Amino acid sequence: MPASEVADRFGYSTASVHQMATVLRAGQMSLFADARPGPKGPRKATGQLRRRVLALRAAGHSVTEISAALTGPARCGPGRETARLAGRRYGTGL
């Protein structure tokens, strides 16, 4: 596809399209974002977190209440592993 057609289609000037192609060929630009940074899976319910979940379930709290109790302003929340553990331990079917 000609640079002029690309420019018209995406709202760039022809010169900008040529410049982007040059930078891309030089390896200084990437068209696609790299893989998502950070954890690639759910956080495991281990140690202190596991004991707290089990204590809250033993006290009769629901999975929703446990999630709210474990979620704080500096935390991401308990995640699927914790909910699964709480549900399996007390038969809620998660």
C-alpha cells in the first residue's frame, strides 16, 4: 500500500508515514506492545494469607466477605486461588 494511502487512511502526513517506516526498519520502534508485565497467573494462597482465609471461613464469613476483608488500598485482592481455597474448604463449590 502506498505511503500516501496509509497517511490518508490513518490521518498522518505522507512524510510521517515515511519517517515511521524508517524508524521501524531501523528497529527503533515496535508496532506491538511487549508481553504484559507483572504476574502471569493468580497469586497462591500460602502462609499467613491461607491461615487468615481459613480463620475467616471458620468464623462463618462468606467468600465475598473474605475478599472484602483481604482487599485493602495497597493490595490487589485475594484472587481466584484464595476464593477457590475458601470454597473448597467449606463446600461452597468455587
